[in-house]
Amino acid sequence: MTQFLIITSTKDAASLNMRNKFLDSPQYKFEHISDKWDNNILYKLTSFTDSDEEKEQFLHDNEIFLGLTNQRLIFLNKGSFNETVIDPDMMIFASRHASKTGRPSFLVHTTGNWSEDIRYGGNKKELSVGSALMLKAGYQSFLKYAEMEAVSDFSIDMEVSHHGPTNLEKPLIFMELGSTLSEWQHNRAGIIAANAIIETTLRYKHLQKEGSQKVGVGFGGTHYAPQFQKLIKKADIAISYICPKYYISELNKDLITQMLNKNLEKVDYFILDWSGINSSDKKHLFPLLKEYDLPIKKIKEF
């Protein structure tokens, strides 16, 4: 059995929007249970209104809880939580996304800090525990629901690994609604994001059972990882951590080892966005990667 915990925050308008959509959804039912999580009410998904054999089996074999924290999501750490009664295997943070462009968007990513900068939570040069299959499931789920709802004005993006938390010791992804207050409170976008999060749990178990995905960790490119997005769309490749080009020079053996050891699934490849890494950074990166017995592949090789 896999126990999923969806984490929402009172400090996050988009998170509360999604939380309300979980609780008010006509497609599934969350029930309040007597236990608490982080001193707040805890809910459990008990049924799908459009249930079929696959969904019934899913709820028989797995559990989905909806938790609430009064802290900012990026600043949670393993010492943050008050007494809890559940021990989740996977965590999905339902979060806002902010950007300078203010572009309407749905986004998914793993977390971690490549440098000493911890202004946005987590520890220095530390990655969270991740799951490439969970990240791909989240990305595919956003694509599915955005297409179903025909919201062409919203972009679907997979970001590089960034910000906290980093030390929760359980695989986690952020699934975000961006990028301004208008979108954070947007009724239809909140429904899409909430539905995509539920879909992510089912899709993750499907990918896990199917066993068709090769797993990679990525290097290079820009924040929204366009080449890696194209790769996981076209190929049976799932990617967990992506270090963007502007942090390649910060990489050391410890960070590379974290990328391999903290990913839930066995990593098959180092994958490079070749044109998205400058020549001096390639000289820094290659000696590090060659210390490991793992194939180094360029995105264009898939």
C-alpha cells in the first residue's frame, strides 16, 4: 500500500483554492477523520463518484490524505510537523507559483538547493527525496486536464529542481498554480489543478506497475527545462532532478551522489541538454559524471 499525503497551506492562496476544490469536488469524496496532521483537520479520500474497477482497486490498495499546515510550504522541514498519525510514502505539495512574467501556468517540479542560497527554504546544497515516476505522472496529469478543459491560455511546465523543503526524507513533488493572485484564486484553474493532483496518484501507480520508463537525472538548460519537457513527452523517460545551466559550476560529488541515491527509482542515465551547457561548465561537469558507472547521454540521443 502506498500512502499519499497532499499538503496544503493557510499561507498560500492557490493552495487553499485547490484545497476547497478537493473538498467540494463532485468527482470524489474526502471525509474528515478523527486524527489530525500538523494540529489541523485531516481528510481521507474515501470514494470516486465516477468509480470504476480500476479506481476501486486503487482505493483498496492505497490511501490519499489531505493535510493542512499553517506554515509556508517551502519552509517545512522534518522538525516542522507537530505530532502526526500518518507516515506518508509520497507527498504532493499543492502550491502557488509566482513569476516576474505573471504567466498563467500549471507547473510541477522536485525540490532542492544547488548552492549555498537558502532564502527559499531547505538546506544548503541539499536535494529532497524525489521520484522520477511521480514527477512524470504530475506533468502528464496537468497536460491531460488542461487539454480536457481547453485552457490554452495556461502553460504547462516542468521546472528544474529548486527551493525547499529538502530534508523531509520522503519523496515529494510540488504541483503549482501560477502566477498571480488572479490565477491563484481562479475557480476553473483550481479545479484543474486539484483534479490533476488526484490523477497524479493513479498515474504514478500505473507507471510503477507498467515498468516501461527509464529514469534519468538532468543537467543544463533554463528554469522551465523545455528540452527535458519535450523528452519526457516523446519517450519512455522519466526525470527527477534537473540542475539548470546556471548551477552547473556549483555541482560537486556530494550533489551528484544525492541525485542518484535520493531518487526513489534506480537511475539509468545522466542526461545532458548539450546546447544548454556552456563549454567551461562542461569541463567542470564531465569529470564529476565520469566517476560514476552510469551512461552519459545527450537529449538528442533518445
